[in-house]
Amino acid sequence: MRAGKVVLALDGMGGDRAPDVVVNGADIARERYPGTTFLLFGDPAKLKPLVDKRKGLAQALEIVPAEDAVLADDKPSFALRRRRKSSMWLACQAAAEGRADTVVSAGNTGALLAISMFAMRMVEGVDRPALASFLPSSRGETVMLDLGANIECDADNLAQFAVMGSVFAQVLLGLDAPTVGLLNVGSEELKGHEEIRLAASMLRNVNSPVNFHGFVEGNDIGTGAVDVVVTDGFTGNVALKAIEGTAKLLMGRNGFVRDAFRTSTFAKIGYLFAAGAWTKLAKRVDPRRYNGGVFLGLDGVCVKSHGGTDDLGFAYAIGVAVDMVRYEYKSKLVEGLAKLHQVTSAAEAAGALEATGGAT
């Protein structure tokens, strides 16, 4: 960050509706975050006409030529080897080299994770990155991770995710001591597999860097029982897709709510009288407001926008990136990880001493 200003590297060619959505989203974000500037990577012949249509955007944005683009069906290994001149790769490289403070892309998720890990590396004390985002709940918003970056996780991974998620909630939700829960098949201490129980024992330590609530179940996500829900990427992705599917089933274009109000003339009239309330509800659950997953644990800030989002959704993803930089996520994460390391080191030393019968 340069004197309070944030420079964002944007993958101009990534996403289902790029480059239009990227350029228009940058223009919306520019008005919301005065002083923010952009490095827009991609094909100048496609990008410049779109930028020129937006009054004043050219003054806050520099187009950086990229002769290639990562495709939606590119495998991560292929993108690493063969897409080094792509808009995604060059944007990640700019963030890694300090020419930008953060990178935002709506492109191929697997490729973005692989490229950002290669370019930025990991923060010391983190073994794996985790994809985190936040969801609406009855109490406000709930952070959830991992949402798909790691299919299998051990106890150390889960404990690190807890620290990363806690700091994420502090930065984006403005919480001083967010409560953290491990997603499990029950709330009792003996429930779940060994790795999740080991992670819980680390986080219950009196010197733990997180405000650990304990185990939570799937139905606790929507109630906001905790501020941060931690799980492995397999479970997290399944839970996220189930939540999204349920929301569409209820509120989608052909969802249950719309069908119910089409059943009779009186139902249609009732819908008209309640139009204001339905508009408020639609805004509350609008997925664009929650767009912008972050690969936590990287030695840099990389935000993944949903590939099919629109202009406003991409602007929200940019907003997540700006807040991550302005509120110094990385420095707070390093501090939290150092405390976790102290806790685990002390536990390991105590375990070794017990194994030797206390001999010195």
C-alpha cells in the first residue's frame, strides 16, 4: 500500500463475462474507494474501448498487455507450465513483486490457486492455503473456510485455518474476538475423527490465538452460532454448494417462493403489497454481496471472484481485496500464527516429557 492508496492487479480476461465485467466492476469500485488504482492485464484491443467508455476510469487504470489467457478448462499444471504470458499469471506476478498490493481474478479457480502459490509462496507457519468467504446468517455474516482448496486436512492444517479465519473475520467483519467453531458431526467433544479432535485440543489451550467455541454442526452455519466455521475443503465445498442450491430452490427465478405467489389472484395481490419486504429480502441474500473468496495463507492477497458474476459482484470482490490490504491482514495473521506455534510447541514438549516419564 502506497501512502494510503491501494494498487490492484486485475485479471482482465478471467471469468465467464470478461473483460466487460472486470472493467465495469473496476469503475464501480473506483467510485466506492477513491484513490484506488488498477493495473489491468489483458488484450489492449479488447480492454481499451471498454475503459474509454467509462468517464474518468482511464486516469485510475493502466492497461498492461498480456498476450495469453487462462481458459476455464485449463488444468492447474498446464496453466503453470504453458500460461506464463497470460493475464492471470502476469497479474499474480505483479502482486508478488510488489507492483500491486493485491490481485483479483474471476478466472479458473484451480489455475489461480496454483499460479498464486507459485508466485507469492506461503506465509511462514502456514502449510496450505485455504479458500475463505463469508455467508449470510441470522446474526449477520459468518466466515467459512476451507471452501475447496484442500480435500484432506490434518489437525495442524485445521488449527492454522482457524487462525486465518479469525483474522479474516477481524479484518472484513470488524470483530475484535470472533468466535471460531470446527464443523463436525456433533457438538460433543468425543464426536468426529481423530484429526478434528486433535485440532480442537490445540485451539482449546488457554493461550490459543483464537476465541474457540468448540464443535458446530451444519445447521449452525446459518444461525450464526459462531463467527468463523472451519472445516476441510471437501466438506466445506459440499456445504457451500448445498447452501447455494437451497437458496436457489427457495428464492430463484423458478423457486418455491415465486411459485407460491403464482397460485391464485389473491396470492399475486399479496405479493404486490409485500413488494418492499421482498426487495429487502432479495438484497439481504443477494450472492453478489458475498462475492470474493480469498486464498488465505499466501504471502500476499489473492481474491477469487465467482466466474459468472456481474459488474456489481466483481466490484464487491475488489472491495474485499481493498479491505484485506487496508486493514493489514498479513501482519495480523503472522502474529496469530506465532502464538499458535508457541501453543503447539509447548504441547509437543509436554507430550515428549510425559513419554519419557519426566526424566531429564
